[in-house]
Amino acid sequence: MFKKPEGITPEKLAAALTSQKKTEPEPAPKVQGPNLINAAVWAYGQWSSYQKQLDEQERRLLDLAYQNKGWFTQTEAVRLLGRSAPSIVDRLKEAGILEEMQGKHGQPVYVVPQFLPPSLTCQYCQAVYDLGEVQTCRQCGAVLNS
């Protein structure tokens, strides 16, 4: 009628412990650390080489401006740097190094004010002369003050 509830007996516990297979511990999961470090090193190397390339292109563009006494055209920039010229020019404009002006025929001309030679401007007719070139204006005859 009523069954006696079966519980844990010392015999059953001993039998269960002896019948268990001894399992080896699970191997630790492969650590991704070295791979992530290698990936980070590679990414930094790519980024720094890209930055060096940009710095080199900016330097070449500024060298061009220095050779032309502070001026260069868009055509000269493209001839020197190729397709990347507009982006480099934009970066230098954003940094405040370049200023863009319109040329005689409407083409963009870029100026690096730091490379412009010192000059005098006539107060009356706005003619511009190099420093030490003349002492009186050739257009209106006014005395140029340095």
C-alpha cells in the first residue's frame, strides 16, 4: 500500500560516487588577447602611415607655396598631388594656413600669408610694391611710408 520513500542512503551515495567517471577538466577557451593586440598594432600602423602620408603631402604643398612666394593655383596643386589635392587643400584651409582667392580668370588661387614677401601698399591708389623696391608710387607719385 504505502511505499517507503526512498531517500539518500549511504549505500546509494557510495555507489553513485564510485560509478561516476573521472572527467578531465575542460580546456580553457582560447584567449583572443594576443590576436586583439596584434590587430590593434596593425591598425595603429595603418593609421600612422596614413598620417605620415598626409603630413608629407601637406609639406609638399607648402613647399610649392614657398617656392612661389606664397601663391599656387589649383592646377599646380593637382599636378603635384593628384586626386588627393582638394582634400589636402581643404585640410590646410580649415587649419587656417591657406586662404582661397579668385584668379584673373576666375580660377581658385591659394595664398599662404606667412610666405608672402613683405610689401608696401600705396595709401592712395592701393598699388603694392616689394619692400625697398621704390620710395614713391609709380602710379600716383605719392611717397611710400614703410
